[in-house]
Amino acid sequence: MLDSPPTGARPRTLAELRASGWLSKTVKQEIHDNFLRRLQAGDELYPGIIGYDDTVLPELNIAILAQHDLLFLGEKGQAKSRLMRLVASFLDPAIPYIDDPAIPLHDDPYRPITKRGRILVESCPADEVPIAWWLREDRYAERLAPGTKFADIIGEIDPAKLAAGVSMSAEDALHFGLIPRMHRGIFAMNELPELDELVQVGLFNILEERDVQIRGYPVKFDIDVMILFSANPATYNRSGKVIPQLKDRIGSIIHTHYPLERDVGVRILEQEVDLKAESEKRKADESESSEASRAVPGPGPAGPPPSAVRLAAADIVVPYFMKELVEEISRAARNSKYIDHESGVSARLSLANYRTMIASARHRSAVLGERPAVPRISDLGHLYASSLGKLELDLMGAHQMSERQVLDAVLAEAIGTVFSEYVDKHGLAEISRIFSEGVKIEVGDMLPSAHYAELVKRVPPIWDKAFEVNASQDPAVRASCIEFVLAGLYATDRISRSQRHGRIVYEL
């Protein structure tokens, strides 16, 4: 298909369209051709997708070139929906359709499938058949399976049209659902196993025959639509969840997975946080512009401009080991015998925990007036709120443990794992020796960085190892390093810990 002309130059009648040289293609052929062109040009095919270069994406590339309907199979939080939406990026910027309010679909001017469209093309002069353009972003529709009815995605008889005298078996009596209305586009169904079996049968008919059957009346339509699905392996592979006939008609299954390496998970975390920050900045810019347009000059004190507020809010430093800890918590949870492996642990757990950790650091910074705000281990004490709703316990493995106890075990394992990679065991004995002399060290998310600086003044050489974790002279960063070492010593059973009044005391 030729690239769509600029908006102002797009043909507006069937005669102009024919003169332009535009060629009609099926939606899968269109995606195939555009994908192949971008592949040959070396363009980035899946922006924002990290960690799938050698596993998921090669299989997806082949499936697109094979012009298959696709199923993305994986546990929650593995970018299945994002991949489905990215498939739509291979559509043309815009395609023409017959512009007639009586046609419920975006009918191909060269190959109309509706009765009204065929009459227009066959009986009207080409320069009198109006043409409009359907944009790429409008050619993708997505639906969540739970609660979806047959009428929602396939269609239903319209009672008002029957009352007007239209025959029930006529095409004009139908009110079409999402899939017929996405003729020449992409329809995506999330959580396929949760879809009612009656609706699955309707999808089977579309995948097999590309027709619609509503209330026993066969309505033959050569529907041109690419259908994408997503599912969790635990439910998709279970007998009776998806009818075998529908499984058999899905062209390719694309298996997704969680990040194989911790560093990949950290990169995903950083990307998502940056995307969120960019979105919030854009909204703030829009709000600032709106406020400026409504502002009325006059006397009175003025607060700091929104840009200054945003700059202050962004004044935060996150040591890399704290990012690793947040990601390692998710990794430890996925391997924990106390957590249901079939349910999975979403990447959204890392993102929610990261934001909670940052929020705790910003809260301390605002109360104590410290800049920059630097997250510490004690900030992870607030992760219960952002974690517990995202973890499903294994009822057999954790039958005697509460959710908080499971999270505490996961957190301790994550700290121990990261700590062992950062700190050379040769330096641990000297640091832990001070606790044998009856020293107690109190830490907490609301203690100022100066409190930690006083700890270092007592026995300066002992903490040299702690500051090797993240070389910095900033008191807030050094405080974060001290807490990391203390928590690591506790996680590896070298010292003990007690908690009271929101603060933690480490001792032998």
C-alpha cells in the first residue's frame, strides 16, 4: 500500500482515489509490508520493549511476516498489552473508506462488503462517491474479556430497526459489535480464558469463516480484521477454559517472560519511571500554560513558578543499589515458595514499590529540609501498602504465615542477595565487631542524615567499606549506604534487629 498522502492532499472522491494510484490490501498484508520495510531500513520496531531481543521479538517478527492472528501467552506484567498495541504501529498512517453515514463500517472503496457500499460503488459515478480517511490510532480496539457479551464484540439485532419493518434476517437489522466495526483494523482481547464460551464460538467463526452469525441468522461478511489475544498460561492451558476449536485457529503463540537478569529489570524500572515523569511534566506544562492564559495582573505576593516547583520535586538521588533492591524484591517473590507461581509477580510490583520508596524519601526531605532526598533501607518499611495487594500467597506453602511475614521474608532475602554481591566478606568482621562491644545503632526513615554522620565520627575506619558501595561525600547518600550495610549484616545473620516506635535498632 502506498504511503498515505498529506492530509490536505488526500483524495476525497472515489475518482480521485483511483487516480492517486492507491492500492487496496488486507490488514495483515498491510502490516506485513510496512513491517518488512522498517525491518530492512533498520528502524526500531518495538520502542520501549526491554529484555526480549533474543527471546520474544524474533518469534513475534516471524509471526507478523506469516500474517497470523496472535496469542501473547505469559503471566501478568510481562508487556503483553504493550506488544499488542505496538503491532498497530505497523499500520498505514491512514486508509480511505466510503464516507456514508448509512454504512456502519469503514468500507473499502475498492472492495465494499456492505450492501450500501456495493450499491454506491456500482451505481454512482466515481466522482460522487465520497471518501474519508481512517487514522492509524483509531484502527486498534482493545477489550478485557471478563464481562464481555456476544453483543459487545459481535453484534445484536436492533429492536428499533425491526419495529421500522426491517426483516430480522437482513443486514440492515443488525447493530454490529466491536469486531465488525474494526473491519480493516486490529482487535485485541485481553485475558482470553475469561471470555464466555458463546463469545468464543463467535470468535471461532470469525477466525475460520470471517463471517458473523447473530441469533441464528448467518450474515456473510468478508470481515478483514487481525485479532490479537493475551492469556495467562495457568488458565489458557487448563481444560475447558478455551474451546479447542478456537485454540486451533490462532496462528502463532508468542511466549513472554519476566526479565532474565536483574539489570534488565532495573532498566525497565528506570524507563517506566521516566515515562511517568515525562507524562507528569507534560501535564504540568499544560496546566502552567492554562494558568498563564487565565492570569490577571495585579498586586499581591506571588508563589514560585510551576517550573521551580517541579525542579524541587525532582531533587532526588537514588543510589543504584536501592534500585537493585526494589527489583530484587520482585525477583525473590517470583521464586518464593510462599507465593503462588501460577499467578506471577507483575513488573508493576517493582514500579509501585519504587514510587513508594521515593515518596518516603521525599517526605523525609520535606519535613527535615534536606536536599537531595535519598532513599534508604528504612524507606522500604512502607512497602506493605504497595506490595500486599500484588502478591498472591500459595495457600499450601504459606498456610501458617501472614502476608506481612511473607513480605518480610522476601525483603530479607532480597537484601541479603544484593548485599552479598556488593560487600567483600573480608570487611564484614570489622564492621560487625563494634556490635560485640555493646554498641547499638538506631536508624529510621525520619532520622536526619546528621544522625548517621555522628555514627561515622565514632569509628571512622570501620565504615570505609560501607562507602565503597556508593562513593559519595553527600551525607544523605552516605546515610543510605550505612543503612544498606546494617540491613545486609542483619539479613546475613551477623547482627540482630529490633523495631519500636517506627525506628529500627541494630545490635549483636
